[in-house]
Amino acid sequence: MEQVIKEIWSRSNQYKVQIIKRKDGFFSTVAYLWVEEDGYEYWNPIKKGLSLIETEESAVALAIEHLREYSGENSCL
């Protein structure tokens, strides 16, 4: 079973990346954008290719890189 082990947020709180530990021992990341439209508010996943990452430290580094890329912000919380 996959487990979210960490969430990293952008400074604006409009973006977040979840670090997921997979059942095979690898890690992956999923980036989200906060969306408000037509009276609904939700986290919309941003589609990007599947990444299999060997260590949690590498997953955190990739998550921060994704936040910078998508949000345009230089730092994260």
C-alpha cells in the first residue's frame, strides 16, 4: 500500500507536493494546484511523468524542484 510520508507546500500555499512511499520501497512525488472554480475548491493533481526515486532525501529534493517549477516561487515552507 502506498503511503504519503511528507507534504511540502509553496510559500503561497497554492501548490503542494506529496512524497509517497510505494509498496515496492521506492518513492514518488505528486504535485497539486489548489483550484477554486464554479463554487468548488479542491487540490488538482498536476500531471507529470512517473518517477521512481530510491531515497527519501532524493524525493524531497525533487519535490522542492517541482514546487519551484510549477509555482515560480524560489522557496518553499
